[in-house]
Amino acid sequence: MFGDIGKIMKIAGKMKTELPALKEKLAATEYTAEAGGGSVSATVNGKLAVVDIAIGQAVREDPNADFDMIEDLVKAAIAAAQTKAATAAAEAMKELTGGMDIPGMEGLDGLM
């Protein structure tokens, strides 16, 4: 029982020193995902904010483009990029905590 408390204290100390740099690194990292076979791509940062949307030239030049479909592709690309960013943050937190579940830390893997 006391071994777990010692481990938690050690992780807490590590988090206090390493978490600010980890947050900064994750926030500065960009994650890109595509939808529609590359017709649309979206890039988000580590805070899950959209920083870029790109619509492929073929879609732009298609006179029969279905704008409802394009909107759906944009949303899908954004969601996929945000999932990549959230997964990277969760993996970084897991690494920082040594895989230990710490109560109250559940929401931090979406980049605090």
C-alpha cells in the first residue's frame, strides 16, 4: 500500500518538473489527417485547434462538386486530426506517469 504512495509521490515530482515542457511541446506540435482519399486535409495543433484546411485541386476544379459531401469531408478530416492530437497527448501522459492511473488526471491527456 505505501509503495503505491511512494510511487505516486515520485510521479508527482516528475510531473511538476516535466509537465510544463511537455504541454509546450504538445501544443506546438501539429497533426494532419486526410479524408476522402486525400481530397481534404486538416491540421490541428496540440490544443486541438484547427490551424489549416486544404481542399484538393481536383475537388476545387470539379464542376459537379457536392458541397454537402465536401463539408462532411472537412469535418471528418478535422475529427481525425484532433483524434491524432489527443492520442499523442494521452500517450505522452502515460509515459510521464509510467502508465499509472492517477486520480484527478483523467482530463489532462487532451492537453491540459
